[in-house]
Amino acid sequence: MKPYQLVFFYREYIEDGLLEKRHIYRFKTRLDRVYFIEVEEYKNHVYFAKFYCRIHKNLKDRYKIQLEDGDGFRIFSTCINLAAIILKEDALASFGFIGESSKGEEPQHTRRYKIYKTLSERYFSPKAFIHERDDYNSTYFIINRKNKIDPKLLERKFSEYYIR
């Protein structure tokens, strides 16, 4: 399924230890819903992506809300496509995806996590990337083999920023 057309929205520079920038992209679905993908860029060429629908932008749990309109897989494909775009700009880029739990869903091994895992395994070759997963926290890491970052260090630093 073809991903949606992404549009760069804005970039925010952040002085927060490891976090350096936040890139925001937007896209519109076939049902005219506007989504935002927030890509947090950390030191060592590490990027984490999260998305939400614009109608939920002011909600604290905006990343947990899923609209059951049959468009989920294409939205996830758009997030994975954005990782490929970033990789063209930053040849050392590594990625992390957060499989947020939906309301009422346990935070371990979530439905979103399973989709990210499936798409990541399909589109990011193990010859070029190390695939690390954290089933307990529903996070998936795609570590660029050109980038000499330690996968365990990445997981530890991620846990410092995203505590469930």
C-alpha cells in the first residue's frame, strides 16, 4: 500500500542533553484527516518517531488514540517511509519506533508495535541495519550498521527519556 504524501511542517531546536531537534511532518489521509509525525532527533544520529491525528493535538494521550477508519496500515507505512527519507539525508541514521498502547491495551507487545516490527523487518535489510526490539516497552530499534552506536546504550538512553 502506497504511503501518504508527507509535507515538512517545522523544525524545533532543543537544548536538552541528548535531544537536539524535533522535526514535524504532516500528511492528509484519504478521509481528509490531518496527521502529524513528530520525529525527535538525538545525538549520534538517532531518530524516534511518534504520530497523532490533528483533532487530538491538545490531548495528553494523543499518541494513544487510534481512529478505527481502516487506514492504520497506510499511516504506519507513511511513518516507515519518513524513516527512509531521513536516511537519504543522514546516511548514519538509526531509528526507534514507539508502539504506543491504545486506551485499554497493555503496554507490552502492543498492536502498533507489531505493525512497526513487521514493516521494519520488511523494509530495512539486516545487512544494513541491526534490528533490536524491546517487547516489554513495545519499542523497535533499527540501528544503522554504519553508525557504531551500541544497541544496549541506545535502549538504556531511550528508557531514560520514555518511562512508562
